[in-house]
Amino acid sequence: MYIKTFTAIALCAASAFASAQTMTKAEHDAAKDRIEMDYKNAKKACDSMKDNAKDVCQVEAKGNEKVARAELEHKYKTTEANARKHEMAKADAAYDLAKEKCEDQAGDAMKVCKADAKAVHERAVMAAKGKG
């Protein structure tokens, strides 16, 4: 299940390269403010949750923020380095979320879940570095 999710994320990431556009400083600053507000709202939405669901919600909120910031920097300064940082942010956010979701399992199932998440992350990192 998690592998399919990561594969879908990786495919979406590939399309991001084609849609990168430059923006003005004012647009960049406004977008940064929106990202910060989105993160605060998402994190606040987690407050009513309990146990691992709350942890998953918080990890997802933080991951979305990191990905949005990396995407913004790539749009603001369209460079190969920023494109890689964006892809790495996606890979890391997906990995962190998958690991946290694995916490709902126990014993060998959790170990397998985390190993699968790690394998998908390693492939995404290699792809982001242009080696996969």
C-alpha cells in the first residue's frame, strides 16, 4: 500500500520539473507567508487528534510545509540544484510520513513496513540525484 503511494508521489514529482516558473520577490514573499499560514492551520487541525493519528497528522503537516517551501524556491530560482532539493524534500516527507504510519503496526509487521518505506525512500533519493 505504501509503495503505491510513494510511486504516485514520485510520478507527480517528475511533472513538477516541467511546470517550474519564475516569480517576483513580492510573489515569493506572499507565497512564503501562505505556506507558513497553511502549516499553522494544518498543525492546529491535528490538536483534536490523539495517539499516533495526531503524530501522523503533525508529520504530514511538517512534510507538506517542507515540500511547499522547496517547490517555492524552485519556482523562484529555477535551477537544477533547487529542482533536486524539491525532489529530495518530497522523498523525505513521504518517508517520514510512511515511517510514522508504520507505528500503528507492531512487531514484524512494523519492521517490514519501515523496511519497505526505507527502500522506497532510497529509490526516490537515487532518482532525485539522477542516479535511478
